[in-house]
Amino acid sequence: MKTVTTLEELFQARSELPSPVGLVPTMGFLHEGHLILMRQAKQTCASVVVSIFVNPTQFGPGEDLESYPRDIEHDLALLEHLGVDLVWLPTPEVMYPPNYQTWVEVSDVTQPLEGSFRPGHFRGVTTVVSKLFNAVRPDVAVFGQKDAQQVAVVKQMTRDLSYPIKIDVVPIVREGDGLALSSRNTYLKKPQRKAATVLYKSLRKAEAAYLEGERRADAIRRIMTDTIAEEPLASVQYVSCADLDTLQELEMITSKALLSMAVYVGQTRLIDNWILQP
């Protein structure tokens, strides 16, 4: 496994990799959810590149940029064991050099859900992902369904900018009790960790109602909201029942729908989602 920092080192190392090349963008502090993405890339690609970069431009004021968990040595040991070919560890100065002025913005699909509560977040995401695509030139890029809106935004950007890159999406990896794996789960104290399972419970209750014939989106949203309200340590920021592709809120569910939510458990903001299949 080769580890590089500068663009020049990356370009040289990338030129030596056999194709097809898969890219897994991460912010580090790797867990099983990340490793599943890399295993997926290894199944479909001759070479796998992993980037680790805590992207400052996707964090808003008051968010956890400085406290975001980091453990590069542990990350590199995991990647070595997994057989990753190349790891890119750019610095903020490499990604955003002095007098940096260029941004990539996707419009409609970034506006609801996370976009309505985290202004500027997706501008940071699409800018950094486009820079990763430009630098690594992968044939395949692998993302997790955990960040469902990010997946929709990256797919839209890939189509709009004509990137010759296949976007692979891997299902959410969960703990035994249903909690979606996330680097931010480390913020949870023991009682909060137990309370955090309410996100998964609310999604499963909503799915059960759907499978029993409920098609009114308001009723599905109400089930999620009411379930979360039963947990005193949890407070809803938003719940959504939206079209899977456009992320526009639905009145009636007639095709694939995305259930999603952002919930505070204590001071920790958690997101989760579930796809309803017709």
C-alpha cells in the first residue's frame, strides 16, 4: 500500500495503477461501514484508492470540524490489512490553496433535508468530491447509503458534469440493535447510545405501516415523529418521506420513497434513512 499527500505524488502513483480504479472518499476514523465500501470496490476494480480528508468547507459555523474524530494511524493499519492500493491524505492547503475561488454547486436536490438545515454543506461536498474525481480519475466511486442525500447530489453532479464514473451505492451497515454505523456515534454516552436506537425503530415502524398498505406520506411521517417523541433523550430536527431521486416531499407513495431523518440525541446529531420499495 502506498500513501501520498501531494498532487504530484498522487498523479505518479495513480499512473502506475492497473484499471479499473475504484475510489472510496472518506473523512477517516474508519469503521466497518467504511470497510464495506472498500470491499465493494475491491470486488469490481483492479485497484482501490482511498482518500482521507476532513473537508472543512462542508462544516458550518458551530459544527464539529475541530472535534471530529481522527485516528490516521489506526485508519492506515485497517487499509493495509484490507489490501488497499493507494491512500491519498491531502492537507487543506493541497485541496484549497491560497486564493482559492472555485466552487461546484448543485441546485434543486441540495435544497431540502440536510440542505435546509446546513446551508453551504453540499457546496463543500460537491466541490471536494469533484476535486477528488479530477485528481484520482476513478472508473468507479463508492458511497454509502447512510448519507442518502449526498448520494443523490453526487449522482446529479456526475451526470451534469459528464464524469465518466460509475457511482456504486452500498447499503447502510448497522449495529446489532439497528443503529447505523457513524463516526459520530463515539460522541454518545451510554444512555444516549441506547436511546439512539429510536431512529431505527421509527423507520421500521413506518415501513411496517407501509407494508400493511399505508400510502399517505403524512401518516408515515407522523409514525416516525411519534415514535421518536417516545424517547426523552431524542429530539427531531426533521423527518421526511420523499421521492428517492428528487427528494421532494410526497403526498402519496406511488413508487420508491426515501424515509429519512435528522435527530439530536443529547448534543449529537444523527441521521438515518430507509428506502420503501413498491
